[in-house]
Amino acid sequence: MTCKGVTARYSRITVVSGVDLSLHAGELLAVLGANGAGKSSMLGAIAGIVNGGGEIRVRGRSVGRLSTPARAATGIAFVPEQRGNIFATMSVRENIDVGLRLLPPGERELQREFILELFPILKQRDQAMAGVLSGGEQQMLAIGLALGRNPDVLILDEPSQGLAPAVFDILEHAFDILKRKGLALLLAEQNVPFAARVADRYIIMSYGSVVQTGGREDLENPEELADAFMGAG
Ligand code: ATP
């Protein structure tokens, strides 16, 4: 996926402008930045759930002008902050069925198997209501739901937020498997140590623009990096 000049706005207020990024199959790009820097808005504009503009290409196809559902059909999946895509009063199985519903019927069982192998706990919790799951289980379900359509690009907004460190290991392992499968992952994170564990590259946003980019080697001192942007808005 390549994005050029991405903007995001609420009503007439532009909160993100001029963001360029490229994301290759099999890599994870972390979007870092303080509260209010524009990470969520930028991800939302790429996913098509926040108004915005710019050139967004997935596998060479320009998708920036497509509606949200049409954009999802081109291979972009979005996991919102606070696992906002899951249905609390439906079971784990029903939630996964919702994710799978737009896949051709013949491909659904294979994709279900893949999701349940990625997060085996979801198999054990098959009949549990999503609302009673732990935060970590809910995050796994949110990712599982988003994977239902077998996307090429998976966008996650603060997946580590509020989770126990034990869940970080599970997410790190899952991201590795997804990268090996060829997905491109884009995630916003405020938890820089977690981002440092999973990211191949990163960008730092401040006041709606990208102010720094770097590679894995620059993530070796996550605390220093966090100090560099925290408070920068
Ligand atoms: P956080 O981690 O706190 O979500 P962020 O880096 O993701 O921060 P955004 O949530 O994208 O930042 O916020 C960017 C700017 O857009 C902020 O100034 C914020 O106040 C504003 N903003 C966010 N959501 C809305 C909204 N629904 N309506 C109006 N302004 C908004």
C-alpha cells in the first residue's frame, strides 16, 4: 500500500495533512506519537471511516475515493481502538461469522481455521459472549473479526492498549505469522516498547504530520524515542 498526501478532517477542521507512507507485504509499520498527534485520524482516513483525502493505492489500485465498504473489499481491514468492531452481545463464533460473511462461501471454513489457529483461545471460547471475554481475548477476537475477509492490509489502532503484558507475547507471535503470510500491518501505538518489539519501521506524528521516520535499529532504545515525542502533541 502506498499513501501520498493523506489528510483527515472533522467537519472543516483538518487534523492530519501531507502524510506519505509506503507499506510492503510482510512488514509492520508503527505509527507513534503523543495523544492527539493524529494517529487514529490518519488510520481512519486510510480505512475510509474518517473524512479525508490523498492518494491511497493498494496493489496498484487507487482506492482513496471509494466508500468504506468498497475500500474494505479491496483488501484493507481495520481494527479500531478499544476493540470497537466486536459485538458484545454475540458469541465468539457469531462474531467470527460476521467477519467471514463477505468472503466467498467456499473460502470461509479455511479462513475460520486460520483465525482459530492464530488465536486458539477463541476456539475454546466459541460459545462465550464477546462482552464477557478478557481484554486480551477481546483484542484477539477484534483482530480475528477483521481478518474474516482475508485482507492484504491490516490496520490496528492501539492494539496493546489496556492489555496485560502476557497478551503482548500472543500479539507479537500473531503479527509474525500474519507478516509471513504476506499481510502488511499498520499500527498506531503509544506503547513504544511494544511497538519496538513488533515493528520493522516506524513513523512519528506530531500535530497531524510525520516528523520522523526510522527503522528497526532505531527502535533499540524505545525509552529515548518515547521521550523524543511525548509532550510534542
Ligand atoms: P489518541 O491516541 O489520543 O487517540 P491520536 O494521535 O490518535 O491520539 P487523534 O485521535 O487522531 O490523535 O486526534 C487528532 C486531532 O483530532 C486531535 O486534535 C483531536 O482532538 C481531534 N479529533 C479527534 N477525533 C475528533 C472528532 N471526532 N471530532 C473532532 N476532532 C477530533
